[in-house]
Amino acid sequence: MRNQVRLLGLLLGGTILGTSLSAVKAQEAASPSTSHETAPAEETVSTIYHPPAPNTPQATGVNAANLPDIDELPIDQLPQAVPQESANPKAEDWPAYGRDDRATRYSPLTQITPENVSRLQRAFVYHTGVLQPKGKLNRLAPETAPIKVGDSLYLCSATNDMMRVDAATGQEKWHFHAHESYDAIPFTSACKSVTYYTSSTAADGQTCHNRIIEATLDNRMIAVDAEDGKPCEAFGHGGQVNLMQGMGWSVPRFVGVTSPVPIINGVIVVNHEVLDGQRRWAPSGVIRGYDAESGKFLWAWDVNNPDNHHQPDKDHYYSRGTPNSWTAMTGDNALGLVYVPMGNSSADYYSAMRSDAENKVSSAVVALDVRTGEPRWVFQTVHKDVWDYDIGSQATLFDYHADDGSIIPALIMPTKRGQTFILDRRT
């Protein structure tokens, strides 16, 4: 009967509301380079990219979460990934942020209909337990979209706690406490979702064969066992990776991850938001790839250092003020690409100090090779964007049926301006 319960999940003030049709007789459904930039002492104005920063380039305040640096894994050592369950989800499951790898956001379930939806009754209420500290400004933005695999919902709180909840009763099965500091929360805290991953190296029945992975507001990447919520010790350092490595000087709340990380062919791709209305030389908008098995670094795409995909050493950092990507990304396992919706450079509304490389990718869809971090193609939706028209939506993948009968692998990219672009996702 568990799979006969159809759930609608909403997060309201840290509360999950579950609704079911148990009270009605509904019909059942047929089931810059990473030698990068050295920090100069003072700000300079130049038409050549030369970002300033304080004398201590790696002083990162609380953002680094006191985690050690992570090693770099050679690309040729990346294990061959096995097909993930989220690629072809069961009808009753919703195992990814957009339901599946294509972000279709479509469920084939038919038990809830326009005729009976008004008779839905609440099945359970689940509280995440996260409230703003007394006397502090409320920055909490509960935006989580729970994923469902089997009989469980997996979700994250506004402060990156992770939970497993019984999908039929709302009973908590485990709760991972991220211990995120209030001082790390940007103008608003959000954890939009978590990522479900099945390991290709840990056998079925072993610890962390199935994992729940998230990236956090205080710039950590965390992997826990989907069964019991305990950290995956072989991932990073005791289950965590420091995402501030190579980012250089920052202050709390300047940079953080709010969207779920996609995993394509065994590669976790990480983006992050930057408070890009604050100063020209904000932290970098670099996009990075990590091995989903070990958490080790694989590559970086640093806009102003396009030919160097390595991590910077301790005296250097990724190029600053570059366009960042803060919304959900989508990956294509068959093509080996991740589609990155980009924002624009810091600071908003002024573009005179932006490099040509920055202008070419701002407010664009960028397709990155997940093995190398190299851009395969760029489609720009706004040229010379100074108005903060960041792409704020996740791309949806689909098969386009052309007039000549051919089928084109395509994607749909909505924008803030009401324009929707349909692109061949190969080119």
C-alpha cells in the first residue's frame, strides 16, 4: 500500500505537508588559469584583468568550515559510472530535483485528478526543526523540493540539515545535522534539494552504496549514507569536501551553494551563487567537477583562465568577479555534457571593467564536457548584460521532432525576460 500513497510535498516555514487520497475512493493509477592570479595589495583600475584582493588571499573567515584541502584526481583515474536509477525513475518515484535526469518535472501518476483534487486531506506534517536564532534577522528561505526514492523522502532544511522521512507517514528515519553557522547565511538561506547517487565502487549492501549528497551555504560538499544518514567516510575528509579551496579571500555570506549538484557519468558538478552586487572583485564564479566516489577534485572552468583546469596552489586563486551560476544545472549522460545557466559579472549595472571572456559567457547557456571542464558550446541569451538578467531556470532536456522526421536532442531554456530558447543540445 505504501506506493499507493500519492504525496504532494510543500515546505512552509520548515514544515513538510503530506497529502493523500486515503480518505476518498479514487481510482488507482496503472502503476584566469589555476596558476591563476596572485593577490596584489591594492585595488587598481585597468582595462587588463588584474583583480585586487587583501594581502592574505586565502583568508576565508568561516566559509572554509575548517576543512583540509582536497587532492586532485587525474581524469584518467575516474571510474566508469554505472547508469543511475534517476535516469529511468519508477512511476511512483521522484528521485531528482526536476524528477529525472532530463528535468522534465512530469509525473505519470494518475490517481490525483482535477475531479478529486479538492478532496485531498492532510496525511502528515513534518517539521525540519530549523528556526532563526532569537534576536537575529530571519534569513531563512525554506525552498526545498524533497526527492522520493522507494518509501522515503529525502530533503534538506534551509540551513543544510538533511533528513530521511517516511513517505507515507512523515516519520523521520534519520536527521543529519550540518551545524551550519548563522553567520554563513547570505541575504537568504536556501537549500533547494539534495542529490541521490548510487555508487559504482561500493557494492549493493555496503555502506554508502546509495548516497545523499548536498553542497552547502558555508561551502562544503557533504555525502551521507542514504540508509542511515551517516557520513561517507571515504568521501573527501570524513564525508565532507571544502569548496572554498582556491577561492581566495572572502567574507562570510559572500558566496554559497543553494542548488542541488548534478552528477553526470560519475562527476559531481558544483556551481554557487555570489553576492555579485557588492564589489567588482567578488569571489570567482568558477564551475568545478569532483569525483562522485571519492570527492576528489577533477577540473575547474575558470572564465578568465580557460586553458588551466587545475586547482590553484595556496598562493593563487580562481579569477575574481567572473559570472557565476546559481540555479540548478542539468546533465546529459549520453553526451557527457552539463548545461550551466550563467549569470553575469560583478558588479551589476556596470560593465566597463569586464573582460572579453566574461562578456562572452554572461547570461548564457554553457555546455561543459564533464570529463575535462572544457566548454563545448556557448549560447548567449543577452549580449553585454548589465541589467542582471541571469538565467535563473534549470534547462529541460527533450527530443525535438523535426519536420523532416529526424529527432534532435534538444533543451528548453527559459529566461527572466519571458523568452524561451529551444536549442540543439549537442551544438
